[in-house]
Amino acid sequence: MPGAPNKKQKRADYRLARSQQDGATEMPKKKFYRQRAHANPFSDHQLEYPISPDHMDWAPFFPAYTADPEELPEATASANDDQTAQRQPKRMRQDVEILDIGCGFGGLLVALAPRLPDKLVLGMEIRTQVTEFVQERIRSLRAQHQDSNQFQNVGCLRANTMKFLPNFFKKGQLSKIFICFPDPHFKARKHKARIVSTTLNSEYAYALRPGGIVYTITDVEDLHNWMVHHLELHPSFERVSEAEQESDECVKIMTTETEEGKKVERNKGQKFVALFRRLEDPPW
Amino acid sequence: MAPLPFQFLCALGQDGILCASRGDTLYTFGADCALIAEHSLGGSPATAPEGSSNAEEERNPAPQKGPSEATSQTQGTEEEVNESATPPPKRRKVDSSVADVSAAQPVGGNDKTQAVNGGGQKKKKAEKPAEATEKAYVILLKATGDGSHVVAVTGGNKTVHALEHDGKGHLTGLSQRQMVKRPSDIALTADEKTILVADKFGDVYALPLIPSADDSLDGGAAAALQEATLLARKGANNLTVHTQRNLRSLEEQARQRAAKAAQQQQQKDAGPTFKQDLLLGHVSMLTSIVAATADGRPYILTGDRDEHIRVSRGIPQAHVIENFCLGHTSFISTICLPRPDLLVSGGGDSELFAWDWKAGVLKSKVELLQHAKNEANVDGDKIDVTGLYPCHVAGGSGLLMAICERVKAVFVFKVQDGNLVYAETINVAGYPLDIAFIQVPGQQSGRMVVSLDQDAEGASPSPSGLYVHLLGNASAEQAPVYPNPEGGRIDDLPRPEVEKILYTIGNLRKTEMSDDVAAGGDNSAAAGEAGEPAPEAAEDESGAP
């Protein structure tokens, strides 16, 4: 395709320039990070993912939340053994609790982070370029708010959540999962690629603690019906009442602050919101 | 050309009867190793022409008549196939050589495919007879603990066959159920009344072993049908698309949908005509499934190509995930339970993993590659474990056998104190394909039967390729020999074809390729990871056995 190498070059130049800039406070430009809005969740890609949640090193994503060695009594014991210390990722003072699946350009993340200052918010995005953008965006925001220490509780990484969610999160680790404007996959043959499905909901239920909430929003009515149908059908979830939905602050943020949400607004489209609560597992 | 060897084995009950599959035929051997009977699974009608007595006998009575009848209509020339009103999913199974070319070509799409593929299509056509027969071969074989029933899966037509065993080596077909996706492993629940079918698309279905009459097209299937029609109405609307061009195509779609509606009505019976409940699913190719029991409650353990072992509750709460056993760094190909509380898994890693599956905790890793290098002349630093076989017959109790793809050895491990310990390597004359343990009444030691493939040099290990190893103290005695059955149809295939059928596990290994390559196709230049081809690849039948 003509022009493509040129684009590639421009992007490389831009990234180089940014990386040389120390403490870049300037926000990254979206035009250097755009990527086709569809990714194949079944493909192998070249993903980096931890073997298990215990192997996950969160320190690069939340550097302000790594536990100081003195704070942890066990740390002294492990310090003796250099090898295990190297292999064991740094301990965190707290775990990620809020997840945005398919965070896109990170509108929701940066809106949520200041409103939930005592929680760690993570965005997961399958597109490399877009992930990079969000990471740059967070870097800039952190640099801009050095005094207030804001945006230290937000991070973004590249992942295929449909395949590797249990590699990142322990059972019941999360309290909120956001699924905002997912790929609708209109063709019936592609429905298995949808982010909400009967079988995949079991994995969300696994990562969510009882009482945790799945937030869904889409501008595609059919997809909305699909998500409602499949989440309601799943015995581990119940739909949150309209009234409670209205009073949830996150719903407002989700509706107005996501990039897609803004785009739908511009196009005067509809938005369909549905919330689902994770129920206690039945006795076994 | 090379004859197909015996591939899958299972013991039927405690009377020393062995069931072995070769191609699409099941053979039973008695305790004295004599051949008792053959039972052809008929395969797809393409392989068993109308009037072939063998296939006709196996045809089932009323409820199952539906699918087999429908499929037999589709045999014959492609022109006929095109005109027949059979629904697309089924056609794809029967007419697999065409389906291979264009994974999900809708009805009437064949002409286009031919045009597009030109010369290539001709070649495919020439190969068709061989390929069609290959497709109907047995790919999975399991028997109930008491040997009263056998479940076999044939590949090409994705059909689950349930058979009854009279206890003396004679099999009778009970039912044939055609799955939508190719099964990759099966297991029987603890009560042995339900077959758990794991498929290439990552889903697990529960099928009653013996379908009752009122099960056919019951609520579940009907609901699925209803959903299918519901989905037909789904799509974008003028609020979700904005560009003029998209709006135009939306109108076009609406028109097409209206035309399709009538057609859909006809295709209604395309859905499953038997009871199958979706229990759980991975977004990955499932490679292994076992049913487990702990504290009197059932569990389902599933292993996939993306290194996960999932522990789910059993029926009826299979939607609840208890935990994951995570630790593998390459695909998982097989899992087993040598003891109810001990899970052993193997695949592309150089070790076997022993788990406390209930807690999701790795107990130990047991080296395998090093033994393969030292004792079985394996060079290279990768092995692909194809099978793990816990032994419960006399003389071998507490042993676990492991075999790897293209490694002429059986690796023996001991289960000790709830853990796994390497014991010895038994060298064999060919590549091992499957293992069954046979308990012969009145004898002190059981038999380990290994089905062997002739090695690359073409040296035949034994006439039948069934190698017998006596367990325990009896290993000095003369091992009995299974005869090579003369009767029946033995397919002679080119050696590469045979290898394609027998050796499928190594293909599960992920290749180190960049996203651009992974995406492939025409979109890769425009965007990093378009990746259209992969779902087809996942669905494609040629990908696995």
C-alpha cells in the first residue's frame, strides 16, 4: 500500500522524539496511534501474559504502589535468597480491582482514576498501538499531576482478555468490570468472538467477587439485547435495577467520558446501558 | 503407500477384551488375543456407498435416521450436492474437500470457489476419494468402566457414536450424533450416563450416553433453534452506521434478510436434532477433558491449547469455575487422574506437571525430555506428550505411562505419596499411538497393549502393530501376540497422509511469528493485526487429525 512506509516512519519518529523527552507532560497525539478497530481474539498474536496471577509483575504499571521491602515482614526472608527475589515479582500494596476490558484510547480510565483514588484501575486493550497511546497518555498525566500524585492508580496493558483473563487475576479479585462499546461482530458466524457470551461469562464471574458489577454499554441495540440475554441467562449474574443504575456514578462516567461514547453523542446515536451483579455461588 | 495402523485402544470390561480402532472400523479381541468381531462405523456415506451391507446394518432406527438420511442424500456428484436442500453446516461435513477450500462457504457457494481457486480446485478434486475416507476415521475412543458401552468419535463427519457391548466382544450401534464442531476429547461422567464432548472451538457439551426418545429436539435444542432465528434479525441499524455507503449496504442487507427468511424456515432442522447441553467454554482449542470427583461431588477439568487447565463444578453447576491450574508454558495436550486427588498434565512442555487440582496448586514438575534424550534417542529439545495413561490393572497398579509424538518409547512413572516419580523407560519398536491396559481373568499380571506405527524406515514392528508388554513380575514370560485381522477394508494411504492422521499434537505448538504474519491476508498491510483467517483456521478440519 503506498504511503504505508511513510506512515510507519512518521510514527517511529514521533515515538523516538517522545521517548527522548524526559517527563513528557505533553499528551500523545492520537493520529500516531490509530489502528484498525477489530482484532481477532482467536489468533495467537504475540502476547505477553504471566503464567499465573502470582507471576504477574504489576510494578511497571503502578510504580507508586509497590510495597517497600521494610513494610513486609516476609520480604526479609526472601531477600536472603537472591534468585527467588529476582524471580518473584515485586509485591504490591494492593491489587487491581477495577478492570476496563477493551479500554480503547483510555477515556474511561482517566476519568475513573481521580474519582476512585483508593482503587487500582487497569485497562486492557488488544491493539498494540492503542495500548501504547494509553500508556503514553497515563505517563503524561502523571507528569502533569506530579504534585497531587493523581493518575498513579491507573494503568494499561496489552492483553487478550478472552483468552488470558485468569492469567492476570485471582479468583474474586475484581470489584468492577467495564465492557464499553465492544466490537459488535454482527455476523452470526462471529458471535463466538463477542466479548460477552454464556461461556465467557463464567470467567468474568470467576474474576469478580460476589457483589461485584459488570458494566456494559453499547450503541448497538442488538448487541445490547445479546449481552443482556447472555448475562441474565447466566446463573452467576443478576441485572441491576434501573434505579440503582441511575444512581451509579460510574454509569455517568461510562456514558459521557469514553471516546466511543462521545462519538455516539456527536452522531446522535443511542446508548444502551446494562449492569449486572455477581451473585454468590450456590452451595455445592 | 502404507496401510493404516491400529490407532486407538480401549479395554472393554474386566474380561480381557480389547477394542482397537483402525480407520473407521473397530476391532475387538478376546483375552486369548483372537479377533472376535469387526464393526465398521460406516463413516460418511461417501465412504460407504449405498447398498454396502456393512454401512446399512449400522444405520440407526427412527430418531437417528434423520441425519444419516440427510447425509446420504448429499453424496454423489457436486452438482447434486449443490442442488440438494440440505443445510450448509451438514454439507460441509460430508463434502469436506470443498469445505477445506472455503471454510464456511454458504449453500451454492461451491461454484464460486471453483472459479476462484481454478487449478487448485482440480487437484483437490482428484484427491477427493482419499480425503473423504480419511475424514471419517475414528479420532477418539472411550469405554465405560464396566465395558458395557463404547463411545467413538469419527473425525470427518464429527459424529459421536455410542455403541453397546454385549460383554463378549460384539458391538451394536446405538446412536450417531453429529456435532457442529469437531470433538477434540471426550469423557464420561462418574455415573457413566453422560458423555462430555470437548470441541475444537473450546466448548464442552453434555450428551446423554443413551439418548431417550423424548430427548430428541427437546427444550434445549428448541431454544437453540429459537435463538438462531432470533439472531437472524440482529444486525446494525441506521443509528449505528453513519456513512452513506454503510447506510446503503444496510438497506441491501435488509432486503437480503427478507429473502433469506423463507429459506431459514426450511433450514430449521439444521439445528441439533438431539439433546446437547452447553456446559462451559474456553476461548481456545480444548485438547483434553476429564471428569473428576472430590468429596462426593463431580467436577469437570478441561485443558486447552493456551496453557490453561480449568476446574469447573460438574453438572448441574458447570458454569461455576472453581479455579485454574496455571503453570504450563506451552500447550496442554492431555490430562489424567492417576488418583482422584492428583491431576497430571502434559503437552508441549518438557516436564509433566502434577497438581492438587482441587486447590489449583502445582505439586511438582517431573522431567520427561531428559529421559527421552537419554533413553529414547530424542534429539532436539522439544517433545510433545500425546498420552498419559494411569494403570489400574494387576501388576501395574499405581503406574502412569506417558507417550510422546514420534518417540519410540513408553515412559513409566510411579505415583508415590501423592506425587509422581520417574521409574523407567520401555523402548518399543515403533512410534506409540495409544495405550490400553488389559486385565486377563485368572492371570496375575495385566497386559499393557501399545498400538505402534511403523517408523519412518518402514520396519514393521509386529504384524498387527499391537505390542504387548506384560506388567509386573510376568515380564519374563512370553507375551501374547495380537493377530492382524485379514478381513475388512484396510486403507492404503500415501505415507504423508498416514502421518497427517496419526501425528497431530505437535501442530498445537505455537509458532514464533510476528503479529503481521499472524494476521496474514490482505489486511495486514493496512493494519497491524487484521487476522481474518484465524477463525477459519480454528474451525478448519484440516488443522487437526
